[in-house]
Amino acid sequence: MTIQSFTFNPFGTNCYICHDGGGAVIVDPSSSAQHEHQAVLDYIDREGLTVSELLLTHAHLDHIFGCKAMAEALGVGLRVHRDEKPLLDAAGLQAQMFGVPLDEPPEPSGWLIPGEQVQVGGATWDILFTPGHSPGSVSFYDAAGGYVIAGDVLFAGSIGRTDLMGASLPVLMASIYQQLLPLGDEVRVLPGHGPETTIRRERMSNPFLEEAPA
């Protein structure tokens, strides 16, 4: 599996183009300007990829800027956890709150269901339910590849915000301790913001993980 990351939009959100054997998905299409959209499309063209769908870890504004542009340019649908649908429906309101323009995303073409899997070329991802930062956050875990795309659940040295509507610190911590840390120390964490990290690094040094949840 090849994973190409881009960091886009005023919020510095990571977008991942994941491909294997020519088959590809885009996780969190966060491109917000035409030159950002074009950077994604140029990479796809240069690598000769066929993108099958857009996948959202969650539907906060900064992760969905590019949904409409990518869906139209590539002729693909998007999937998100069903509990994120209210946030997706409120995309325009989210943009108004932050005073930024947004091309509203299309309706989901399907749902991401925890316990099911996503096939990307020859790779298989498990869909993990990791709410807390938002009600329906999911993470994508490739056991064979040894990585998890974690959205805004766990960062290098930090965790996702829980001061947003529908967020919960206890729920987020439960997601980290019950879903992510058990994946094992060697697993790479590809977050929604900031640099890549590992489960070991966060378990040993993340200040938010120093005390186990009650």
C-alpha cells in the first residue's frame, strides 16, 4: 500500500490518497482551493490510479472541503458513518461559523459500518468505531500494513478536541484505550492533523494518556 499525504486548507488538515495495484481511495478530501484540488488530481493522473470512493473519518468542516470537487472530477461517491450525517447536512452552517467558503458535499453514497471492511486494491482495512471527537468518527486499520488512519482521534502528542458539539472526552478516551492502543506498539498512526506517530510513542509520551481512564 502506498499512502500519499497532503496537508490542505486553512486548518492544516491531512488528506490521504491510498493506493495499491492501481486501485485507490481518498480519505478525508480536505482540499479547499483550486490549486489544492489540482494537486490531488495531478497525483492521481501521474500514478495512473482509479479512485473508487471518498472515505471520511468524520464530517467536520476541515475534512470535507474537497468532497464536491473530488466527487465530480472523479465520478465517485463518498461514505461516512451514519452518525456523522447531521454534521454533513450542516456543512454550510459549519462554514458560516468559521467564515470560510465551502462547496457543500454531495449526499453519501453509502455508510461506513464498524466491524466491516474496506478493500483498497489488495489491502484490507478494518473499520473501527472511534467516537468522542465527533459522534460517528471512524478509523481505518490495516493489520497487514501495520498502520491506522485515525482522523482526529489521536495525534502526535495530543488528542482530538472535545469542546465541539457532539464531542465527549470520556467517549474519546474510551475510543483511544479500547480501539487504538490495543492495536500494538508498532502500529503507525496517520492522524488528521500533524505528523505521523506510533502507538508506542503516544502510549509512552502523550500527556493525555498518562492516566488510564476510570
